[in-house]
Amino acid sequence: MKKALQYLISLAVASVLVWFTFKNIDLHTLWEKIKQADYRWVALSAVLALVAHWSRAYRWVLMLEPMGYRPSVFRTTLAVLVGYGANLIFPRAGEVARCGTLNKLEGIPFEKSFGAVIAERLIDVLVLLVLIFLNLILEFDRLKEVFFNFFGEKFKNPLLIGAYAVIGILLLITAYFVFKKNQTKIEQNAFYQKIAKVIGGFASGFLSVRNLKNPTAFLFHTALIWVMYFIMTYVLFFALPETANLSPIAALTIFVMGTIGMAAPTQGGIGSYHFLVGSIVVLYGLSQQDGITLATFLHAMQGMVFVAIFGIIAFLLTLILPNRGINT
């Protein structure tokens, strides 16, 4: 029931954003421009996307090694692709789907691989923060009004924020002392023991990044993933005449905003991606119509078509591949 409610709320948010973004857009013109795009650039972007997904899978393998697992990079890539496909249906379900798929194909315990996924997601957040900071430095004059207007409302009342922080800290302290007082009784509870085992597995996977056997390869693939993400976005600009002259810095801005949009809790970033990218593109001289056209084209190719095709193929392959069991 709770998951169904979350799904409906996510769908409602996406629907509102789609309506708000497209309400003044000529959909016939948008469709005609997308049909006339140069799809050779789309093919190149698809190849770059596969490189990025393979690199993400390889990095995942590197994170599983310290725990004694060395799964096939090919099968791990399939698990990654299945996970991305699952995100099109249920937001944030991709991590669960990819770990479940890897368990099916390689027998690696779910909680172990999931812990590694949590660690890699945190690393990706750090990379994104670096990109946001770099983007603000390079495009400060252009972006300052947008960001200050947005964040200004959030931090309008610092006293209220401080009060919330104090209340949160007090609640955590209270919870800690309640736990310590009843620790022995709580630890004997079967449900607690089950949760503790799962959390232990998560922690093992999460902390595996500290014991990497090849940290140089890990850093290389982290960089490669994000470089491929950027280039696969940038090359799609050349598919549309209206955006072919946008600079790499403009592409960085659009890429960063699009990444934030894709991270929003909506199905495959629908609505949130279009709103953020469509809004930011006008800063580079494009009309609202052309901005939404670009956002729709980028999202359709990268966030829907590539993910759906790769995800379906990967899922079908997982149905015929045998389980190799735990690979240590």
C-alpha cells in the first residue's frame, strides 16, 4: 500500500511538471523538429552510453572484490542495464533490480552488492557536487540569479532552520539513550537481529571502497563514467540545427541540470528533467520552444529509448543465462 502511494505521488508530481512545462509549447512543431534530427549523432550517443554503463559495471566489480566476489563484467553490465530499465517503471527501483539481477546471475548476496551500490551512489553525488561547483565558477554571471532566487526562498528564515536542526539533534540524542537503556532486550529480538544482519551486509558493501585492490582503476572508471555521460549529451546537440552551435560550457550547464532532473523522484526523470533543462537553456539564447524541444529530445533518447532498448535486451539475456553461483 505504501509503495503504491509513493508511486501515485511520484506520478502526480511528474504529471504536474509535464503540464506546466508543455502548456505553452507547440507540440506539432516540437515533433517535427525531433523527426528531422540527424540520427547519426543519436547512434554515436548510444555507443557512448554503452561505454558508460560498462564502465559503471566494471567499477561495481572493483567494489565487490574486497568482499571476495569477482563477478563477470558482462553479467554485471546486464544487471546495471536491467536496473536502469526498472527505473522507468518505478522510481528508485533500479538499485534493487540490479542487485537482485546480480544475485540471480552470480549468486552474490543482495545486501553485499546493495551496500556497494549505496557507496557508489554517494561517490556519484560527490562528483555531481564538484560539477555543480565547477559550473557555477565558469558560468557564475549567467547562473547566479537563477540559483540565488531558488535558494533564497529556502534560506529565508535561518532561525526556523536552526530550530529544526536543534529539534532533530535532540530527537537523535533521546533515541540513542532509549536504545542504550534497553540494548540487551532489543538485541535479543528476532526482528532486530534480522535487520542487524542486513545492515551489516550493507555496511560491508559500503565500506568496501576503503579496501579497493585497484584504486587507480576505480578512479579511472569514475572519471570515465562522467566523461561519457557528458559527451553523450553534448553530441546530441549536433542532431538539432537550433542547438548545434551551443558551446561545451553550455553543454555542461545543461548536463548538470539534466542530471539533477533525472535524480528527482519521478519515473525516469519525466517532467523534472524537462522543466529544469527547458528552463536553463533559455539563458543561452534559445527560445522556450527550442529549449523544451532539446530537453524532450535529450530525455527521449538518453532517458527513455536507450534505457528501454538496452534494459529489455539485458533482461531477456538474464532469462537464458545460467546462474554461476557465488563467485569467490
